[in-house]
Amino acid sequence: MTTKNRPVYLDLKQFRFPIAAIMSVGHRASGVLMILAIPFLAYILDLSLAGPDGFAAVKTILDSLFIKLVLFVVLWAMLHHLLAGIRFLLIDFHMGVEKEIATKSAQAVMVAAPVLAVLIGLIL
Amino acid sequence: MSRQASGLRAWALQRISAAYLGLYLIYMLGHLSFNAPESFEAWRTYVADPGVSIGMLLFVVALLIHAWVGIRDVLIDYVHPIMARVTLLSLFAIGFVGCGLWFAKAIFLASVAA
């Protein structure tokens, strides 16, 4: 196979990453992070429904500072994933495809996700 | 599953499941923010409501489909040695099915006990 001998130039430090690319990587990274949280969610739901003791245990777990910090990061990931997903859906329907608007909406996702995460985190 | 979840079908599944997940998450965040269950009995009664149970089970199905299509794309993009890829895909598939059964058990038992 001659194709295997083609030169490959993949020095990541030499690439320019526009905001839309960073936001898109964030969409993937947040998705993978949330997948890792699925077993924890199953554990918490099962424990909370196991009985009054389990319900109290879940309250204790969710009150710990470490878990709160982890859940804040997951909440941020979720909102980033949701907003970026809505943006991708709109682009699927040919809305906001133009470079300028796509850059603006990518910036909006990057800013809105952590801001919303803080607001919702304060309520919860 | 892999063959069913590729190409146009995976593309469509990802978007349909995304719509349900997004709407459900907004509802759940609102519910937990303003109507958080105070006691075990209140929580179990809420989950045992048929509308809530079915909504939750649908959420689990949509979540696992969405997670499977997503992780499959990521692994195909970044993990090239075929044995490593197949091993990781298998581990995620088994993990997802296991978690799905775990969720289902919790939701069903809440309905039976109430």
C-alpha cells in the first residue's frame, strides 16, 4: 500500500483552533464525561428508592463538598452539551450556517453554559 | 446494534433522542429546583406515578441510545487498532445494558412497593 507512505503533518501546536472548533471539542468531551457519570446516576437513583435509609444516605452523599464540585462540573458539561446540541440542530436545518453567525453562536454557547450552571447550581 | 446504529439511522436516532433528552432535562431541572422531594415517601410516590415512571424509562432508553451512538463515533474516530476498538465498544455496550437494567430495576421496584 503506497498510501501508507504519505507524509502526515499533525502537529497540534501548529493548528489554529477557532472558537467553534473549541466549542465542538467541548461537545464531545462533555458527552464522554457524562457517559462516565451514568453508573453514578443509576446508583443514586437505586439507592434513593431503596428505602428511607437509602434516601437519607443519598442526601448525605449529595451534601458532601467533593460530590457537589463533581456535580457542578457535570451540570456545566450537560448545559454545554445541550446548548451546543441545539446549535448543531439549527445548523442541520440551515440556520446560522454563515461564518459570522456560527462564530457568534459558538461564543454564546461557551459563555452561557458556565453562567447557567452557576445559576442552576445556586438554586439546587 | 452497531449495524443498526450507523449512517442515516444513527444520525436520525441521535437527533430524536436528543430532543427527548433535552426536553426531559429542562423539565427535571425545573422540578428539582422548585419541587424537590422532602421525604422518601414523597419521592417514591412521585416516581411510582405511571406517567413519571414511563417518562423516566423512556429517558433511560433515549439516554443509552444517545450515549451509544456518541461513544461509537468517538471510538471510531480516535481508536484505530481494531482489537482495542472492539474491546472498548464491547465494554461500553455491556456497561450500558447493565446500567439500563439497573435503572429499570429501581424504577419498577418503586412502582411495586408504592
